[in-house]
Amino acid sequence: MYKKMQKLEPEVREVIYLRITGELSFKEIGDILNKSETWARVTFYRGKLKLKEGEADGE
């Protein structure tokens, strides 16, 4: 999974790392990246979909 994550856009990858490994809330992630809580939530969701669909590694 981490190899696939390396192929995501940097902001998307960072949101996923912070959420999964840092166990941070979407509000905390938004504050860290100077974005909104909604942005962090949507970015995480879209990144998760890309990983699930295999788009991150061109499958």
C-alpha cells in the first residue's frame, strides 16, 4: 500500500499519512496544512478511492 501511496499527489499523500499514521482528525490535518476540515476530508476520501481503484499505480 505504501508503494502505491508514493505515486499519489504530495498533498493527497500527506493527508493520508497524517490520518492513518498520525491518527489526526480532519480538523487537525486542515489546521496543519492551512486548509479547511472539509478539504482534508474530501482529499482523504478521493485519495482512498484512487488507491482502491488502482489509479495511483496506473493499473
